[in-house]
Amino acid sequence: MANTFAHDKMCTLWEEAAETTSMKMTLSKDLEVYNMDDMADKDRAASASDNSNDAGSDREYIPQEYRFTPKDGIISTDADFENIIDRMIPVNRSRSKRVLAQIDAKGLRDPMRRKKVADGFARDIANVIDVDCYQTMINQATMTQVNTGAFSFNDGIDAEVLMLNNGLGAFGRKLFLANSHYAKVAKELGQASRDILVNDAITRARIPDLATFQTMRSDYLLNLAGNTTATLTVNGNQKHTVATYDANGFYLDNRFMSLAVTNATALTMPVGTKFTIAGVNMLHPETRTDSGMLQTITVVATGTGTVTISPALVVDGAYRNVTAQAATGAAIVVLNKVTSAPSLFYTPESTVLVPGRLPIPSDAGGVRSVEATTSQGLPMRMSYWYDPHKEVFNMKAVVFYDVQVVYPNQLGIILAGQA
């Protein structure tokens, strides 16, 4: 009876911790949760030979939509059949966060000690997950709105137009302002005529929705480092061919491609770098017409002489997104020249949280576990056990998940002060 009562008490405590985690998430609580099927909790490693806890990761796939190229006329031939290409996005769920703490026997005399530990677990796990989401979205955003001056509400309008030019007029649109950008807008509103929205800005530190965005603000800042490298060029003609499988028979992730760049290193082209390539314009994704604007590209993995970029540059077929391939010798212009904290704009579909579950068996030798779920849908597991030799009560919290930018072309950043 005593053990059951103690476990019930821990369950209640952990549910409260899950609620605390939910409240303290800023960006991540706005992201949608992509729930995989039942097989998602089974052993599926990223490679065929690896299912270990640390080196491997559960791999599932999120399918993207099919696209085709309509042709003129009603008469057709066998040559008109188009290939059905399964574009699959790998979800590795290799992200996990853990916190451990011990309470000695004397410390257990404080009835609030366990609750305070659990609350601390919840707060700090929430913070690192939120930062993880924010940083991932900054690094993988492919739309880039650049302003050489200070941020203003006009940047929200320009970001909206950029989304329209990316074929996102029918999508929901969200704007997550860096709090430094939020401050600029709130001050501008504070100096405007006194209507009810301005009064909200002054008295409640709130701003109305900008343009057609559902607008939020950050509780903290993450910077995208400035990069003044000016000697980067494309090394060889390069483009991406959309396909279902790679050379090894695994699904090919068509969001990304490798790009050979002269003078590229981890210092000159770090992860998150936003740039354009001379002569490579963006196509409107629905009409496939030239937008007249250079395609903005982001570095998602770096190296010496070669970087992995998003989006992959496709010039042929139904999935084409740019007017031309990256031509050898073409100049690369870095957009994030000055270190700044960017704001995000995105569709709800662009980025998802993928939860994972790691159960503890009921016969785990004296180790008890409690599972709770945050309002975002992330399972949180706490295990606890008592060491009678050391006279300590051990508590361990684990969250297992992934953050996936499913549609990089539906996620953008606003960079201000890029003189």
C-alpha cells in the first residue's frame, strides 16, 4: 500500500511537471506534433546494422506530395506517362534530453524536495527543447528577408509578400518576432495615433497581428552569426535530380543537396549561412514561373570544399524550383553579414515536433517509472529508485523527440541591420 501511495504521489508530481514544461515553452508549444504510426516506437535504426541507444536512431519517413507537369492538348502517347516519385523525409528522432538528480536521506525529510527537483527538471528540459526548435528553424529557413536598416512593421509586410511569391497565399502564416524586433514595432505603435491597438501596445506590452500573420514574440534571443566572406564561388556546374532512392537503395532526402564551393570551410560557410548564387532565380512553386528574385539558400551542414544546402536546386521536371543550375564560377553572396537575432515567419505545416517513447519494463529491478505528456504531445519519462547503500533517492528525466523542418520553403527569417 505504501509503495502504491508513493508511486501515485510521483505520478501526480510528474503530471504537474509536464504542465510546467508546457507553460514554459515559447516557440515549441506553437509547433504541430507529427504523430507517427505504431511502428514508430519499434527498433528502426538509421542504418541497417545499428539499433543501439546512442549511435543509432529511430528512422521513420514523412511523405511529401506528388507533383506533375500538365501538357497541352487532348491527344497523348505513352511518352506522356510521368514517373511517380516518392519523396520521403527521414525522421531520425536522435534528439534526447536527460536530467539526473540525487536527494540524500536527510534531504528527503523536506517534503517539498522532490517537487522542487521535478519542477527544475521540467523548466530546464522545456528551455533546451525550445532553444532546439528555435535554432533548427533559424538554421534551416530558406526564405530570407533582409533589411539594411532597423526592423520595422514594414518588414512584416515584406515577409508576407515573400511568402506570396513562394506560393503560400492559401496557407496560414505565423510571425515569431525576436523580442528586439518586437520592441521596435511596439515603440513605433506607441508613437502613432491613439487607437485601441496602440493602447494595447503601451499598456500591455502587446502588438497587434502584423500584415496577415498571427504574431507572437520570443522570450529570449538567438543570434545568427554574421559572415563577411566575399570570395566564395561555385566549383563546377551543379543541380539536383529528384529521385525516390539514393545509390544505396535508401530513400533520398530531396530537400537537400551537396554543393561544391571554392573556399568553403566550416568558418567561411557555417551552418545557418544564408546566401544567393548569381543567375539562380526562384520559381513560383505553383506556377513554376520566374519570380525575378534570386533563390535564397541555407547551409544545413558544412565542410571543406563542399556544403549541404537547402533547398536542393532542381531545374527540370515537375519539381523544378529554380531557373538555372549553379554554374561554375558563379558568385555566392552571403546575406547574413552582420550578427543579429532573426525573427521567424512560417506556415504551421513547415516544422513539426515528432515525439518518441522509451518505456521501462515493469520488471526493471526496483526502478519505477512515471510517464506524462506535455500539451505539445511530447512524452516525458521519469524513472526513480532508492540506493540503500548510499542512502540516496535517484531521479532521472528523459525526453526523446525530433524537430523536423518538413517544408524548408515554407519557413523564413527576417534579418535586420544587414548594412
